[in-house]
Amino acid sequence: MTTFYRITLCAFILFVSLAGFSQANPKHPSEAATTVVVDATHAPQKILHSRLQIPVTSGELTLVYPEWIPGEHGPTGPIVDMTGLEFFANGQRITWRRDLKDMFTFHLTVPPGVTTLEARLDLVLPAPPEGFSSGASATERMDVVSWNQLVLYKPERPTDHINFSASLKLPDGWHYGTALPVENENNGQINFKTVSLTELVDSPVITGRHFRHIPLTPEGPIQHFIEIASDSDAALQMPPETVDEYKHLIAETGALYGARHYRDYHFLLSLSDHVAHFGLEHHESSDDRVGERTMIDDDDRWLAAGLLPHEMTHSWNGKYRRPAGLATPDYQQPMEGDLLWVYEGLTQYLGYILTARSGLWTKQQFLDEAAETAAALDHIPGRSWRPLQDTADAAQILYNALPEFGNWRRGVDFYPEGFLIWLDVDTAIRQKTNGQKSMNDFCHIFHGGQNTPPMVKPYNFDEVVNTLNQVVPNDWRKFLRDRLDTYGPGAPLGGITNGGWKLVYDENPSELTKVLERARQVVDARFSIGLALNDKGEIHDVIMNSVAWNAGIAPGMVLVAVNGRKFTPDILREALKAGKGNGPNLDLLVLNGDFYKSHALNYHDGEKYAHLVRDESKPDILSDIIKPLAGAAAGRN
Ligand SMILES: [Zn+2]
């Protein structure tokens, strides 16, 4: 019954969205918009002030603070940082009481004759750069304003039917970028057009003193921009070749999907070491946050190259097409993550191939990423108890899981394993049709159609299966369920082998492994002795049943010495080399809390790093998949 209700409601939202994107509910024709004025002039002091004027009638009133944040797939609204809450009616203060069972809900009584309630609240911005949009967002020089953190609303109807008129005050000299349409600017205050609460929350604002606005498609017809805020002017200087690659990305998304579902598109790119690092998708923009020097450092730019293609893909796969369980009518109803292997997993796949097709990755960089993904997932013993489906079902708790015991617990594996599963689907389609059809055809049917403004078309598992059958008939239901419900033992590598490549291990780290080790100050000994640690010896994970695990080593311990000598990454690597074949056992001295213990590892296979190598007995489908599709660019590699 819940499902039926939700689908019916979503179909209704779809109709209204098509009609007007934020049309007032005819049952309340006279209700005015809520106004919200956000004062961000104190953002460097890590506090935002919000003042709302909410249309009300007298009597009991319930207001809610957004809890389930779209794209974050969990109850991540930063309720604990919502402070300074006060209500006023006709200048008189009104008391409130929080709901005892729902921390995001507030009850108050509106006096007779009052039609507008003023609400004041502050958002304090936590300093640690952790979490998604509830993590650190403001620095001395920049901020990202997420409207869901600054509003209250009446939970009486879908957020598509609640109108908001927002305004924003910025520190002197700060610039801004957003997909939210602007009405006008007055005395340093930006007044935005009245929109639905859905559109407001979907349209964050990036702002800062060091700012760059890069038009990617000035020739039109649809405009695309990168809007960058940074902690320095130097960091804004993305190389011109990179700007060209992002232009290719726009062309490649057009070729892949065949239609766009936004009026214009804005990458809101934060470059700072003091904000949380993540990407959050929206219909007409994405909130993309990386380290300050990412765009001017070759290694960092490589490691971050997949971010913008991933987040932009969500405009089609996640926003326009959304699993029914994630297409909730407001921000209070819990979300259901069972189809996140499509929402995130297919986005991971399409994001990777778009990164390669755009030139943001070379072919070898794509192969290195695919090898790393495949090898990492092939060393996840946790799949013996938790099938991939449960990583999606449990996403709302797994996003916050610690890395320790990640290989046994499993994390949000529907991202990387989604890449493998959809690669498997793509190669299967290409094999069955002799290369005539591919996932490109699926995307045209599922995500394309006509250009439209933002709208939501919910889907379920059956529609995914039926669309695949439209591309080429097959038992896709069984194909997918076999990969979603399996207990292993290994990762689904069919896409790699059918794509004409093999996953192999040798003693030479790939360029990607070297860059990752350097950039993240880690040592990757997962595929040899089963250890993932940092360059201080702190052990993040030990693969269950690996040589290190069987010797008694666990996550959270610290590797102090190797064969009697103080640990450094080089000392460990050299000891692995020296122990190969007939060499000595490996003796690891480990600190567990206050206790030292020596562990002997009977290991003689040397270092092991993952690579993809060509299987000449099969056609090279993988290379075909990453060839550019778009017009003139199709001749590029
Ligand atoms: Zn995503």
C-alpha cells in the first residue's frame, strides 16, 4: 500500500511539474509564498542567520526542518547545528516545543488574527571537514549555501506545492553562482524568483571572494557553466586543456542521452582544504568540493577527474529518472535505497566512461581505475554474508561506517560494484548485437526523450528490466538478480573478461596506485599480505582470511617495525621483495593499544598490484566503450 501511495503521488508530482514546475496547489489558491532572507555576511565566522516569514492561520501549528536530504540518501539534515530558533507574531514572541519522537518537528500555537509568523534561526557551521552538505562549508574566503539547512516548512503537502521567495546577503566583494533564477539585486542583497521548496533545496549557491565563472557552451542553445570559489586566486587557474575537456564532457553527455532535462547547468566547484570533500547532485547544478590545489596539481586533478562527470550524470540518472523509493514527496518521509545500484551504480559506470570519452582520463587511466575497482571488490570477503543488494538497502547506515573492517562489513559497494555490473550489461548487449547496440541505446530510451525543464520520472526494477529488453531481448531479470543477490566468492568480473581484458597482479604498481599512495599517504599491501595502512603505520583494514589476518593482525593496530627495523613504507616494500620465493618470513611488530606483539607471516609471493591486460583471444570491447561519441570529437582518439 505504501508503494502504491508513493507511486501515485509521484505521478501527480510529475504532472504538476510538467505543467509549471512549481504550481500552487488549487486547494490553497490564496496562500502566499514563505519568504526566507539568509544573511551570510558572517560566513567566515561559521554562522548563517535565516529569517522566515511563514503564512499561517491561528491555532495549532507544526513546522519541520528538512531531514532526508536528496542525493545524500539518508537522514542527514544538520538538525543539531540549527540554533537560535525563535518565533514572533505581531512583534510578540511565541514559545515552541520540539516533538518528543521526531527531533526535526516543532509545535507551537499561533494567536488569533495572525496570518504571518516570523521564524529566526541560525546555522552554525561545524569546523571538521567531514560529512556531506552538513560538513564544513564555509572558510574565510568562501561558502556554499544549502537552503535545506536554513528553512522550516509546514509538512501539509508535497514540497513541489510550497512556494518560497529567497534572498541572500553576502560579504562585501564576494561573487556567487547558482542555478536558482535571480529576480534582482538590491544593496548587496540578491533576491531570487519565487520557486517551489523543491527547486529551492535543489539549487544551492556557491559564493566567495576568489571566484571564476567559466561558460562552457556560449554557442548555446543550452548554457553550461563552471562556477569556482576558492581560497586563493592561484587555485582558480585550471589549465585551458582541462576547460576544453569539460566542454567535451557537455558534448559527450548530449551524445549519450540525446536530451537534457534542465534549463541550464552549473558546476558549483569549491576548491578548499577546509570544506568537506564530496559531490552532491542536483537537477540543474552540482555541489562539487575538492582540495584547494586540485585543478592546478596534475596528480590531484587526475584523482578528481571523475567527480564532475559523475555528478552531472545524476541530472539524468538520479534526478530526472529516480527510483520510486527515493522520489519522496517531502524531506520528512524516509527514503528506500534498494535501487541505489542503478541510481549510484549506473552513474558510477556512466561517469567513468564519460570521463574517458571527454579526455579527462587517458585510456590507460581508465584501465587503471577499472583494475583498481575490480581488484578491490575481488578482495571483499564480506560478500559471503552480505550480498550487494543489502549494501543498497542499508545505504543510510553504511555511508557513515568507519573504514575499519570495511572488507568484512562492506560499505556502499553499490557504487564500484555498480560499475562492474553495468560494464557486464554493456558488454553483453554489444556481444548479443554484434556491436550494433549498447548501453548508449539504453540511456537514449531511459534518460532521453525530449528536452524538458527539471521533472521527476520515477521508476522501479521492472522498468529497468523492460528497457534492457527493448535494447536486446534477454533474461535481464535473472542476469541482474544473479549479480545482486550472490554471495560470491569473487567480484562480478564478466564485463572485464567479455570486454577483452584480464585482471592480473604483478610486482609493479600502476601509475594510479603510485598517485593514490602519494596523494593519500597510504601503503597498499591489500593484494599481497592483506594490509591497508597509512605511511605512519596505522592499519585501516586487514582483509579477512589474508596472511596478515591469519597471523593475528587487525584494523586499528599500528605497524611499528618490519623484520626488526622501524617501519617506513619503503622498509615494508623491500621486506616483501626480499621474502619472495626462498626469502625469510615477514616479522611484523605491531602495537595494539598499549601492547606490542610480534607476528610471523609465512608469505613469499612478493608485492602484488592490479592491472588489466589485453586478452588477444577476444575483441577489445572495452576500448570501443570509451571512444568519444560526440560529432567532431568522435575522431579524437
Ligand atoms: Zn552519485
